[in-house]
Amino acid sequence: MKRLLFAAALALSAAPAFAEIGGGPNPYQTEQTEQKRRDAEEADKQYKSMIKALPDKPQKADPWGGVRDAEPAAVKAKKTH
């Protein structure tokens, strides 16, 4: 009897997983018209050209650069030995 109840519980818990296997096209998703697709491609081209036109980021300034040594302490320690 316990085995039967366990098998029934297992079958019922696996049922939602089988419902997702169906796949196929989404009936709620509408197809894009040709004009919408062209508009999306044009917007993408404009975005990419704008990104290319942006200047490179400037180097970050190091406010403590004059205070610190050029070499880290670990490198100096290796050279002294």
C-alpha cells in the first residue's frame, strides 16, 4: 500500500514537468512585421555607430602616485635577497 501511495505521489509531482516539455512556438508571441524588423535593425545600427563614436575612457589618475614607490614592496624584498 505504501508503495502504491509513493508511486502515485511521484507520478503527480512529475506531471507539471511533463507539461513543459511540449515546446513549439509561443502562441502569445506575435510575429514581428517586416517594418518592425527593419526598424529594430536600423536602431541597432545607430546604437553600434554611436558606441564606436564614443571616445576611449581616460586613464584613471592616481592621486598617491607621487607618494608611492614605483615598485611594490614584494618585488623589492625579492631583489634584496
